[in-house]
Amino acid sequence: MSRTPALLVRGADLAGGGAGDVLVVDGTIRAVGTDAAADAPEGVQRLDADGLVLLPGLVDLHTHLREPGREDAETIETGSQAAAVGGFTAVLAMANTTPVTDSAEVAETVLDLGRRAGYVDVHPVGAVTKGLAGQELAELGLMARSRARVRVFSDDGRCVDDARLMRRALEYVKGFGGVVSQHAQDPRLADGTACCHEGELSGRLGLPGWPAVAEETIVARDVMLARHTGSRVHVAHVSTAGSVEVLRWAKAQGIAVTAEVTPHHLMLTEGELAGYDPTFKVNPPLRPAEDTRALREALADGTIDAVATDHAPHVRQDKEHAFADAAFGMLGLETALPVVSTVMVAEGLMTWADVARTMSSAPARIAGLSDQGRGLTTGAPANLTLVDPTRSHTVDRALSRSLSRNNPWHGRRLTGAVHLTMLRGQVTAREGLVWGATA
Amino acid sequence: MKHLLSIADLSAEEITQILDTAVSMHEVQDRQVKKLPTLRGRTIINFFFEDSTRTRASFEIAGKWMSADTINLTGKGTSVSKGESLRDTVLTIDAMGVDMMIIRHPASGAPAQIADWTDCSIVNAGDGTHEHPSQALLDAYTLRRALGDLRGRHVAIVGDLTHSRVLRSNLLCLRALGAQVTLVAPPTLMPSGVAAWSAADGFETSYDLDAVLPTVDAVMMLRVQRERMSGGYFPTAREYAVTYGLTARRLGLLQDHAVIAHPGPMNRGLEISADAADAARSLVLDQVSAGVAVRMSILYHLLAGEGDAQ
């Protein structure tokens, strides 16, 4: 579908700020408010959005698009489609591909594949260390200078556990305004076999424990390193109440730390593991309800800055193993907004303005994206997500645009659905269906 | 009863039925001709993804004495690299029309997953550090023969509890039968979250073996692997043996009627001394002998249904 020349979205709740109109012309927001219609050119298309909520396009700091290397699980095209259906207009693609995104060349390949797909802006995350091996720095500067303009660096899936290496990475990326996104997991306290929150349930189930302290000690160390170096650090998929306490303290000190939480850590708890279904195997693991509560509060009060999906597609044969042998990770792009709507907005913990902050403006700011997350303001690119806040639907994993089916929300009823997604004025998805984005 | 996955799935009545049937099965063991026709024409696969000697042998003998066709298969715990999933592997066997799979797997929960994937009857013959229900049933059988009704009896379970599937099944089984249970181990070898667990399920924990021994009717010593030292669970084998081993000195702390159990294999000189293992009150060989009878009873209850075993 070609770009809509002019579109007037009428009567939507503008990101929680009350009803109004938004006029989009040539891919840009031309006017916002009750008198936006006055500026509409001849032949403008009108979209009646009464009862809907208009958000700035969602930005995901944390996806795994699997390409290059595991195109059987996901491709940049299918992952982008899932993102568009989920209301996203930009995603950051993690570096643990094959080959690893640890060079300008791979980063540019990912960027180009994202552009060719055209559903969302795909920004590659660069590896912190060569081959994610945790030994020596990857070519961070060359990735930053590449066409991909990489600003977020992460060994996600692995922790940069060497304190000296982490210190150097934090210092080095200051030179070009980068940020290190840390997968906080002390590998001595929680090794690769750890797969269940350590506690009574892991004791009963006989599953290797992943103690909260393995995350919290790294978060504590890294905020101190950020203070020492004067650098920015971002904590990926925060999962424990203890990490939240550390973050709250660090922010009160003025330390430049940001953090994200996944939809699954906001909604699902460790109890899902009782049946040993590997669909619920994820890293960090699902935690007890006390942690879930603390994460919700922290997201609402700003201690946690952003929601990020950690969308992690896996083919069936990598999940249909004994729990200990199955791959870590779950899908998230298509369900993120409905989950946040269900557990945060419908429960009265957050407003739609908070959703716009935690799923669009804050992640865009953390990732250094200048044309995303700018809100519903005149002159901003028309990256828009229209949400039906009251529509309930039962998740059916078969309907996913992802190539994979490891969907923990299958069969669950969620309230709030993405109605339409628009990238720079082009509709990329509508009612769960992808609209051809590129001519 | 279709599967035996966890003792938690059994009521006290069902446990008692299995133990009662095992009594008559045990008599078969003393006959010259041991075959019963009960499971003629039924096919049982012993599918062992992890090494085992006594469990596999006793399940196989149990099946043969009941006239089932038993086939042993071994598999690698992880076939991720081969591209075949565990589900593919077991569905292949299931498609051949077997009646039961007896599964030993190094990963906790694998038998429960397999029960979800297949149509046949599944017996958990030990899964990771989760459960070993047939072992707990034969331990209960042996203790019941030695002590009578286990209601109100006090059993201490001592050793590497955090890594023990025997512990989890025995704890559930003994509690279901009304026994008091005290877990004894250094804090590093207690199961995760044991404080909340013991409060919820009503058992005791102690770090002091000497204080517990005079109060027990039975003490069950669990194997401690010497390799655990490298994980920092305890400093040396010597220190473990002195602090938590059932030494000759500690035998003197037991009441006269108290018995000693060990599911094997034993680490003599570490968790159990030769004096304790070979004492008159030791049930170690009775446990092995009960293994076949109890497993015959399990096969009977899962495959032949209710009624008189004879």
C-alpha cells in the first residue's frame, strides 16, 4: 500500500491526554488537537477513532529476529511483521545471531534487511565483546560509525561478567553516546543450566535454581561502575524486587542507569513451571508474585523506564525437549501492548500517557533514536499506534506473524488490542493483518 | 491410575494398595517358577536416558515375571544437536503401539512431559533431581515390614538432599503414610526454599544429626557424591563423614528398634560406615529385594487394573 497522502484521525484519546484529532500529511504529523481538521487538505482520508487510544509508535529495545543464522525460527521480515502487528514502529535487534553482530558489516546487513522488509525501523544492537565471548571488546566504534549507527551494545543472552571489561565498555561507548545493555546474570551464581527461580518451587520440582541474587549483584556492580565511569548503563529484562531496590537507590543518587522489564515478567509467575512446559522456560526465569508486583510498581513509578519484549522465537524442535534441555525464550512482539494494557492500564496502575512513555518515548531516548518516540506533536514523523483499549481477545498462537509458536499467552484472554500501526504515514498493520508496506 | 509420575499424584490409599499388592508379589520371588500370566501380550519399554543398574534390572525382571514383553532402550539425555526433539523420539516409540514406557531421564520433569505427548502409560524411573517414585514405594514397603504401620513413626533422611530425587519421593510418600520426617544435612545440601516447603508440608529440618538420631525409628542415609566438594557444598569428605556420616559411634545413639536404610549405591566411609551398612538393623539388602516385588505391583496397578493380583 502506498503512502496515504493525508489522513485525519478523528476523536481518538491522544495518548491519555483527552480526545482530539491528528492530521497526517506526507508522513508527518501536521496538526494535533480539536482544530486539526481545519488544516486538512482537499480529499483527506478520515479515520473515525472514537473510543480508541492513539499512541506514538511503540519502540522495542529488545528483540531477537534470528537473522542471520536461524531463519527457520524468524527472519527480519517475519519478525518485523509481528512487530508491526504488535503496534511497534521500531525494534532493536539483539546481536546473538550467526554470525554475531559484532562488526559494522553484520550491523549494516541487519539494517538493510530491515529496510527491505519495511514494516518497522530495525536497528541492530552491537555485541559488546567479539563473538559474545566475553573476552575482548568488539569493534564498537566501527559499528557506531557504520550506516547502522549502532548506539546500543549488548551481549544479551550472556552477561558481561568481567568487571574490568564492563568498565572499559562503559567508558568507551561514551565517546559516541552509546549505552551498554547488560544481561545481568552472574554466571557463577546462575550458570547456563539454571532455569527456574531458586526457591521453594525449584526445590520441589528439582530444577536448577536461578537465584535472584545472581541478577542483583550484577545490577549493583554495574550501577557503581556507571557512577565511577560517568557512563550510561541499561539493565535488560529486570526480573527481581531486589534489582528494583538497587535501581531506585541508584536513580536517587543521579546515576545514569535505565532499565527495562518484559511483559512476561509483569504478568506471568514461576507457578507456570509446575507442569514443566518449556514454553515457559525463559531467561531470566519467571519469578514469584512478589517480584511481579514490585516490577509493576517500578514501571508505574518510573524506576523501570521501559517495557521491552525480549521476543525470542524458537522452532518447535528446540522447545520440545525436557525442560532442562529446551531453549530459553518466548514470543512477545504481538502481545506486548495487550499484556501491558491488561496488567497495568486495566488494573489502574498506569495511564495511556504512561504507556506512551514506557513503550515509546523512553525506549527511543535510551536507544538514541531521533525520529521515534517523539510523541503526538506537530512536525514529528507520523509513527502512530491506534489501540482499542476495551477489546478483549483470546490469544491464538496459530495466528502469529512470527515463524515460531513458543507463545506463553496462547489461550489467555487479554484486554486491549492494536487496531492500526503507521510508520511515517504508511499503514503497516491493521487488525492483526500486515499491510504491504513497501511499494 | 494410568501413570506413575510423582508420589504427589497418589493418595494414601493408593500407596497402601501398591504396598499391599507387593506383599503377594514378594511371595512369587520365593517360588521356583516365578512367572505370572498377568501381563501376557503387553509390551513395556524400559527407556533409559541415563545409566542405571538396579532400577533398570528390577523393572525388567518385574515385567518378565509378569509375562510382559519388555524391551530395553537407551538414549542420550540431550539430542538437541541431532535436530530430533525428545518429543519426536518418544512419539516414534509410542507409534509402535507399546503399552507402557518406563522412563529414566537426567532432566527433571521429562516423564511428565512424555505423558503429555504420548498415549501410553508412563512410569517415572527417576527424573533428574525431581523424583524416583518406585524407589520411595519400595523404601516404604521395606520400612513397613520392619516397623509396621508408619503412622506416627519418625524417619530422618540424611545426606545430599538438594540433588536427590529419592529425597523428594520419600518425603511425599512418608508424609502421605503419616510418618514424621526430619531432613538432616548441612545448609548447603538442603533443598532450595526448604523453610517455606517444610512449613507448608509439615516436616522438620535439622543441621544436627546427633540431636536427631535418638528420636528416630528409621534413618535413611542418602548418597553423597564426592564431586560435590568441587561445588563448595562441603569442605572435605573427612569433614562430611565426621559431621553427617552414620559412623560406628552414631549407631550407639539409635534406639534399639531403630533401623537403617540406604537406597544405594553406598559411599562406604562417607555417608555411611561399614559398621552401619552391615549392621543387623540395616535394611539395605531388604530394599533391593523389595525392588522387584514393588515394581511388579506398580506394573500390575497401572496395566492390569484393580483386583486381586493372583
